Amino acid sequence: MNKILSLVLLSLFIQILCEFKIYDGSRLKELSYYPDENYNASIPVSMENFDQEMISYYSWFASYGYCEDLMVPLFCCKDYINFFTEKWTIVSESSTDKFYVYNYILWRSDEYKKYIIAFPGTNEILELLKEAVNIELVDYGGDNGFKVVNYFKQVAFELKNLIFSEKVLQDIEEHPGYQIVATGHSLGASIATIILYEAVRNLYIDPTINEPALITFGQPRIGNEEFVIDFNKKIKNVIRVARDGDIVVSLPYSLIKNPYRHLGGLILVNKDMTSMTYCPKDIGEDYEDEECQKSTSLIFNYHTYYFNPDTKLSMRCY
């Protein structure tokens, strides 16, 4: 039943996606949110410290995750973002063509004492189709009952050895106390979640030193309740930004005893992106407060635009 529902929704997505425009690189600066270079990004990412400015700032990193080598030359994005070259150093960037040229990028800022790793969302219609037929929950590993969406796990596990290479682990070791922030939009939000979980689970990073944080935009449900509970135990700093009307945040879904669950840490932004509500709950489902109940719309712009009216996550430049 859940696959049938997903395929029906997918057909609607395709109709909308076919209307997307491809933007020339010269328009990237004009159409995208340009962060204040004086923003104090040394502030730790946490539920205690978040505000509108912080969320706007990290939305750019999530958007930048779409700047792919091979499909989208990284230089077409870098030319318009001075603060990346001035305050952030690219530690590692790579891609795999196993998943329609899926990539990641990892930065470090010695001024802000942070690492940020970003992942893009779905890039192609064919990839969207593959996601739709691989949304079943599969064992994460072991006999603990943890389950995640099959496609999310496939992509994350394909990338994790590239991300946590000997070079990267050495770099992290040489910069103790730097906070590690994972971010992404849509599919990228789910990959960021699993990658950060793997980093803590496999002791690639020390959660007591690196203060791992997750800040996502338009994230679909990722796994079952057991996985969400364990994630919340291992990683305390979770900011899951959802825009009212975003249909992707309501997926995957099953009409019969829905097993899919959201992480907590919900920041619900209204449709006009003029206000936001913090909804403190470990498992992000069934909110009683009216301010935390999200509506669903078939207008896909509620998924592609986040927080700042001029910020389009899934921006392309050629």
C-alpha cells in the first residue's frame, strides 16, 4: 500500500519537476540568500542557541550541497560566495556515480572552530523513481531492531568510506574541539542524518568533544521508532526545519499502521516563511499543539524554497 501511495505522489512530483527552470550561474548570487559575512558562526549549533539568523546561514550550506562536480561545476558556485574561500576551507569533496552522480562536500573553519558537511537532495527524475521503489524499511545492522529507509541507507553507506577517509579522520584529530555539523535538504537531509549517526556509532568522532549537530531542511521520515530513539540518545543537537505545506516532510507514509518516524527537534516555519515555531519532542510525530501541526500541499515550491524567499534549495548553475 505504501508503495502505491508513493508512486501516486511521485506522478504529481514529476509533473511539477518538469516545470523547473535551469538557472544560469550568473544569476546565482541574485537568486540565493547571501549570508552576512559578520555572522558569528562560532556559536554552537544546538536547540539552546538556534535563531532565525542561524537557520538562514546554514540553509546556504545545504543549498551549496547541490553544487556538484561532474554535473554542476563547483566553480560556478564558488565564484559568487566569497565567505567560503575566506573563512571556510574545503577539506574533502567527492562523488559517486552509483547514485546518479551523488556528492558531498566537507568544510572546516579555523575561525569558527567547526566542520560542516553538506549533502544535496534528489537530482534526477530517475533517481526519484528509484527512491520511490526502495522506501521499505531495512535493518540498519545487528539485531537491535533499528530500521531505516532502504534507499537512504544505500546512498549513505556508499559514501561513508569516502567521507571518513584516513585523511579526513586525521584532519579531525588535528583539530580537537571543533563542532561537526551535518546538513542537507530533502534526500540530503536523510543522508546527513545517517552519516552523522555513523560517525558517532563507529567512533569516527567523539560526541563529548565534537558536539555533533544536525540541521536539516525538508527532511522526509527516515526510519522506525527504535532507530529514532537511539539517534536521539547519541546526538542531542537536532534542528529539523520543515516548511508548512512541504509534502516531502510527510513522506514516506503507510496507510496501515505507519512505521515511519521523524527525528525530533522540529522547527516549523509557516508557509510565508515569516515566523517559526519550536516543537520540542524527541519523536517528531503527532503534535498536540496547533502551532506544531503541519499542513500538506501539492505546491512543490514549499519544498524547494526554504526560510528566505530568495533561497532556492536545489539551485543549479551551468
